[in-house]
Amino acid sequence: MAKPRVLSGIQPTGELHLGNYLGAIRNWVEIQQQYDSFLFMADLHAITVPHDPTKLAANTYQVAAMYLACGIDLNHATIFVQSHIPAHSELAWLFSCITPLNWLQDMVQFKEKAVKQGENVGTGLLTYPVLQAADILLYEPDKVPVGEDQKQHLELTRDIAARLNYLFGKPESPVLKLPEPMIRAEGARVMSLADGTKKMSKSDPSDLSRINLLDPPDQIQYKIKRCKTDSIRGLTFDDPERPECNNLLSLYMLLSNQTKAAVTAECQDMGWGQFKPLLTDTMIAALKPIQDRYHEIMAEPGYLESVLRQGREKAEAIANPTLAKVKAALGYSVPV
Ligand code: AQP
């Protein structure tokens, strides 16, 4: 029997960090044996915010190499570049014509990011969730692993599919399959090293706010030494008054693969002077094999190119028939 399919992606908007790893890639690795995984680099989404064209292609390759370095196994997963598959853009256009404008204006992420961009906000930022719906629905996945922040966009994806099925399908033979969200009970939300209430992010102007997966040991040591803490002795999880403490303890727990109870017992009487070197060493040790593997992959560009070529072929074999199905339902002629 075919394995159920999952689909997920990351935007190549900069260096990947611990948030991307613990919140996304590591989970993909954990579930990959049970699913047929389609993992892509969302380079079309990457230009919804101002971007540097001289870096886009290199960043896209680096994210692909990082997926592999973190343990994505090509026996279970297909890795591809979003812009290599024209069906994504084409389906997004078709969807945008059946998506009411007010559905998009209600998206929380649009409202938040639009404020940051002021008057220069691009149309792409508003229509981004329509492209995301196309990304997902093209592959007819059973499940879509998403963080809490993306739940609203997945609901929109389901709404767009349901609307298209209602307008152009028959109840007994829907055009598109509705995917289910896969939200982990205990989601890792990694917070900024400079502010425990803000998410760690590639676009934060301060590099000291995040640990990049490729940071060398001395950089990690420096960033942990400088990161925000508090002056309370003893370390505890889940104290709303101590968001930085919760974040750093959670990082230690996740990177040392221990339970919360074990970390609580180990760290409850520690001060920062004792805990920070422990966290630093754990982080360096956890990232070393990923970094070594990454550099091996990047030293062999032919290999990565062949992975992405095969990925494109496998992805297109699924995406193109879905697009054809939607176009037929909308009444388009087939080119002769
Ligand atoms: N801090 C985080 N904690 C947990 N998960 C996170 N993810 C990102 N940051 C954290 C997860 O990584 C995946 C891909 O994210 P993305 O690059 O497509 O977009 P993002 O969520 O907007 O990531 P960034 O780093 O914050 O990028 P910028 O700054 O470019 O917007 C998603 O699964 C996300 O949940």
C-alpha cells in the first residue's frame, strides 16, 4: 500500500537557524519513514519581501543541502525547487480568480508583515497564501506539517479547494483533495536570543538573536555568552515572567534529547554561569555532524544538482496531472 503523503517547505530567505531545524526539519526527519515526503525550497515565496537577486539561487541550494545534512533521506523524500515547477505559479493564478479578496485581507500574517513594509507592501504578500494553497494542493498530500502560525493559511487552502470543488466539481467526484494539518502536540517554538517573547527569525536584523545552523563553535559560544537572561537564581521552564529561561532550557532539552523532567532535575539549582557553558557545548556537539555533512554536500555540486533534477521530475509527475485536472474542470482546452 502507498504511504500517505506529506508536503512542506522553507523559504530560502537567508541562513537556516535553530528555529527552522527544531520547528520544521527535525520533525520531517522524525516522520519520514512513515510518509512519502515532498519537501521544497519556497523560492517564489522568498521574493514577497525585498530580496537580493545575487543571493537567491545560492540560498536555495544551501537550503537543499541543509535538508540533506539534517538527515532527510532520499529513499523517503523528494526535494525540489518550487520555481522549477511552473505548475505552482499557474495554479496560483487560477486560484486567485476564485478566491474572495476579503479572505486574504483577513490573514493575520499579511496584516503583521504589511505593517512592517508600509506603503511599499507588494501584492505578492497579500496573495502569498493563494500560492501556498497551490503548492499544497498540487501534490494532493494527506497531511501538511505546519506550525501554529501557519494554521490559518492551511484553513484557507482547504477553503479554496472546497470552493473550487463546489463551483466546478461534482459532489461525487471532487476535483481537489482536502489535506489535513499535522500540528504536533508539543510544538517547538524557538525564541530569539535577544528577546524570549519574539520568535527566532532569519529576517531579524541582529545576527546575535539567532543560532544559525552553520555558526562555528566560537560564534555559538559568543552568542550564548551574550544572550539575554535574567538575574534570578535557579532555572525553570514555563515561568511567564522568564521567557528567556524557558527558551534556553527548551533548547538544551531538545538538543540533548532529554525529557523535560530530566532537564528540570538537572538545572533547577543552576545559575547562568554554570548553565551557559553546558548549553554551548551541547549545541556545538549537536550541530557538528550537520555542519560536517553540509560541507561534504556543498563540496560536490554535481550531486546536489542531480538530487534537484530528480526531485523536479518526481514532483512534476504529480503536480502536472493535478493542474491538468483543475484546468479541465475550469473548461480550458488542451493544447493540440
Ligand atoms: N523560531 C522558530 N521556531 C520554530 N519553528 C520555526 N520556523 C521558523 N522559525 C521558527 C519554522 O521553519 C519553517 C520554515 O519557515 P520559513 O523560512 O518558510 O518562514 P518563517 O516561519 O517566516 O521563518 P523565519 O526564519 O522567521 O524567516 P523569515 O525571517 O524570512 O520570515 C516553518 O515550518 C516554520 O514554522
